[in-house]
Amino acid sequence: MTGIAAITMPRWGLTMEEGTLTGWLVGLGEETRQGVDVIEVESTKLAGTVEAPATGILRRQVIAVGQTVPVGALVGVIADADVGDEAIDAFIATFAPVDLDVEEGGASEPRIVSVGEHRINYLRKGGPGPVVLFVHGFGGDAAGWGFVQEVLAADHDTIALDLPGHGASSKAISDGSLAGQAAIVADFLRALDLGPVNLVGHSMGGGVCIALAAAHPDHAASLTLLAPMGLGAEINADYLSTFATAQRRRDVEPALRLLFADEALVTKALAEEVVKYKRVDGVSEALAAIERAILDHGSQKAVLREDLAGLAQPVALLAGAEDRIIPPAPVAALGGTLLPSVGHMPQVEAPDQVIAAIRKVARA
Amino acid sequence: MPKKSMRTALNEAMAQEMRRDPTVIVIGEDVVGGQGGLGETSVGGVFGVTKGLGEEFGLDRVIDTPITESAIIGTAAGAAVAGLRPIAELMFVDFLGVCFDQIFNQAAKFRYMFGGKARTPLVIRAMTGAGVRAGAQHSQALHSIFTHIPGLKVVVPSSPYDAKGLLIQAIRDDDPVIFLEHKTLYDIEGEVPDEAYAIPFGEANVLREGRHATIVALSRQVHTAMDAASQLASKGIEVTVVDPRTTSPLDEDTILECVEETGRLVIVDEANPRCSFATDVAAMVADKGFAFLKAPVRMVTAPHAPVPFAPVLEDAYVPDAARIIAAVESIVANEEAAA
């Protein structure tokens, strides 16, 4: 390399404004290579690693582990050994924070499209490249894919939507069943005039993706299913009803802890973000309606194993070995991957494996 | 999520609730504004918070009054028990003194004295706080006085998001609510959903989590506390910042939980220090959380003096980040911060 390269605080998703440095993966003065993980970062929603922007020697660690800085701020400096200390000091002194909004594959403003009686909010990033559609789970939203979508946007056209009743989409629920939601997602794809897309579904969204591919095979190029519903009858119904009814942060927190293998990921700030959504008019009713449509006496209503078995498209199946919401056994039985030390949120606790799984099956 | 000012967030809360519920009315001095009519001269209050409501909902629901606070609150309290949901605006909280009987003896007591059969869904909005060179009679922070009275709920929002959600909750609430807007916060911007949402009263917001100390702060002081927190972080001291959002009801559980995690407490309040929100929280923690404390509780408040008019004195009167930092450092031992 020639010159000096900056390691900066990344922006994972539109809502991230600052991040905390949680670790250096390369020591000061050590050599690193472009694309190798160099720092560990945590935001209120996510934890992950950042790759070195260039090959060279880590010449400066500008901030300390534990420090929180705005996105785009300088975290470290990489340069060759022959670059003088004065030049590096000058680089740090004059560094202007990167405006990550305009970076390639960077964030774009969410958009709304009308689908029948619903208004569907979605976040589209990246392109050109194969289209990847992210479908979140019960009570989730488009922003929850943050890191995974951010990375894939580099060489894919990525779209994360908010299902009806969720995020910034309209809250009225017409048919909350997996098949009913799949029909709305199919209409959404038609409204955007998209051909076959690579479906990525989490939990309830995984069940929606199976139902969608079964009903409209022409809409699906591949499926990546994370801890999906629809593979068996068992589910932690208490979690769903607690999540659907809790109105206060202190009531939501215990439910959120069930989502992760590492319960320390549930900060008060994360819980506050969740109750922000729960407070919106119509959300409690929407979640209750969906809960009634997907559960029957504490079990999953729709078992879609035969639909899944009948699909011609490539399918990637993943689940956390420590999933406490949907037991991971059916995923293992179908030859899927069980991720150790991961709970119900592989996209948060093991984003790299999720990204690798999507890359493996996704096609144009 | 769209960014909006606190002024816009408050306006949106009132407009959305007035659309949803025809019993919601707005009453006060200059809430339509101008010459008492609609159009270009209707400024919507001193700071424009009610702008446009007169045009949309008409002069039967957005009512300009003479300068007589006791009549505004008397009318609004009566309308509330009779079935409307009035939002009364009193400009400056300092003026609530001229209608204490309507607030303390009437509105706050109806539910109790009528055996629980009367509802008084009344919101009283007023501006609070120093910082705009308005002098001793227009700059006080009087939330503590209303917190003292059972039957009143007291809201002190610090952000546009909280302002909208708390005002919607206040309008939907069946008890009288004192809603205090800090003059210096009307132009701050933050993410505010377009949709209606209600933040339940008595639910504190934890803006930042640290392990060395807890700062409890209200209204404008939440911003000062966050500024102090980031400066402290660069010195290796990590603090939790708690905004109770409402002083009545008070989210004691969250405050105690944070004090248990950190062992140290600093309360920041720009009100005068005697018989105040700051002393109330200090006493509550001493009573219910003494075993958690590793160091004395510190208070950073205004002095026991009126708000000065001289700009340099007014600036010195209001708590600032330097005083908060000094208070935190006085109870966080050096070896602790380095650990």
C-alpha cells in the first residue's frame, strides 16, 4: 500500500449513531492484511468485527477499548513501516469523520410501498447483484438485519422489509398466518417488479419464506432459513405472549434475554428500542392477531416440512444450538447447521456464519 | 425514522389526539394567537407549539382566553369533570401560582373527594426552566411543588420522542397532569415516529449504562448529564444516566436497579435544592437502597436563590457539565476508575 489508511467506526443500520470499541484483534505495531478482522465493535443493537481497510502495520490505536465514539470517527491507523510518525500524527490531527451515509453500499432512506390495504416499509441497500430479501420474525423489523444487510450490500441488491404490524409498516393485520403473510410478501415483490429473489427469513419470517416459495416458486431463487417456524410443532409460546403484551421496559427485558445465548447482549437501551415499537398505536392488537394466527394452544399451527422438502431451490438451514424460542432439533434432523453458543438470533450472535450461508446459496 | 423538533413533536401529539378524539380541546392565552382569529396572524402560542390547531379544529376547540390563569384552569377542570379532555396552556409555570386553588384543591382532589366516581382528564402545559434571559418570574423550575401534591401527575420530557409519547399519554390519562416543557429544548431535534404512541408514566429511560456511578437527571439537565458522561468516559469513568421522565409517578425501581449496579448516585436538577426532586430521590435511595451505596449521594442543583437576570449569573446558576463531573469525581475513587 501507499499512504495511510483509517480504521473508522462503522455504521450498522440507520439507527446506529455511535459504537463502542470492545477489542483490538491486532496489536499495536503488528502487521495486518486488508480484509482481516482488526477491531471488535458493539452498538446498542449489534456486536461484530470490522475488517482492516488496507494491508500494513497497525501504527496507532486512536481510541481505547471501552470508549464510545460516533460512527465515522477515527479508531486506528494503518500504514507501512516507512511512513514517518509525523505524517501519521498529521493524518490523525486533520482526520475528518467519514460520512457513512454516502459510502458505497451504504445506508439508504427507508421507503414505503402500498400492497393492497397495507403500507409496507422497506430498506434497500447496495446493488447491482443478486437480490436478497430479508424477512424478520415476530416483533422484529427491517433494522434488525443491520450488520448482515450492510455486509451483503457490497455485492448484492438487498431489501429488508417490515411485515404488516411491524416496524414502520401499517399496523392493521388482515391475515396473520404464515401463508397470509407470504401472500403479502409476494404482492410486495410484484409491486417492486422483482424476479426471483434470494429469501432470508428468521423465525416467523422463515416460515413465511417457506410458505412463499411453496406458493410462488417463481419468486424464490434460494432460501436461507434461520431458526425458522414451520419445521415442527414446538415453540416457546410463553415468550410470544409475554412479548406481545409487555408494555414496559422492565417487562420486556426478561423476554428479550431468552432470545440470546449471551444474555449480556440485552442492554436497557436495546429493551427501550423494543418498547418504543410496542408503544405505537395498533401494535399490541397486531401482535395479538398474528399470535392467534400462527399458534394453536401453545403449538405452531402450520407445519411446512413437506412444502420445504418439495422445493427445488437451494436451501440453507441454520439455528442456534442454544435456541430457547424454537427448539433447534428439527433443523439438525434436516441436515441444517447448529451454531454453538448461539440462541434464537443467529443474525446477531453469529452474523459471519449467516452471511456465509447466504452467499453459498444466493444466485442471480 | 423522521427527525423532528420538540415543538413539532408536541404539536403532532395534540393534532393526532384531537383528530382521534373529538372531546380533546385546547384552551389558553394566545393558543390560536394574533388577533383572536385564524390565518397568518395565528402564531399558536409564544413559541408556536399550538400553531395550526385553530385552523384545523376551529375556534370551538382551540380557545383563546383573557389573561386570567384562575379562569383558564377553573374552566378546564370543570370541562374535564363534565366529559371533555382539555389541554390548558399557561405559558410559564411561574404563573401557576395564581391558580393553585384550582389545581391543588379542585382538580387534584376531585377523584378522591367524589369517592373515585369523578375523572379529571386535564392536561396543564407550561414552560419551565432558566436559560432564556427571562428573569426571576419567568425562569423557575417548579416541578417539585406539583410532585408534592397527591392527585397530580408531573411530566418533564427531555427529548422530542419522549415529549410526543408523554403528551399523548397525558391527554389519554384520566387524572390531571402537569406537563412541563423546558424553554431551551423546543428546537432540539430527534427521531420521532409519525404514528401515535403513548409512553406510560413512571417508566424511566436509561440513556447510557456505566459501572462507576448513576446520574439521575431531568428535562434539560439530561443533556447536560449526557455531555458530562461522555467527558467522564474519556477519563475512564463510566456512568449510567437515568431520565425518570415523570416525577410523579416516579420509577423508583429503575433508579434503585441502577444504583445497585453502580453503588454511587448523583442527582442533577435545575430546581432549587430544598424539598425538591433531588432531595426526594436522595431520600428514597437512602431509605430503600442504602445497602447499595459505596459513597455519599451527591446533588447538583441550582442554589437556594431566585434565577438571576444578569446573563453571566444565570449561566452560573444552572448546573453545567463541569459541576456534574466534579460531583461524580468526588465520589468515584481514582483506583476504582482505573480498574
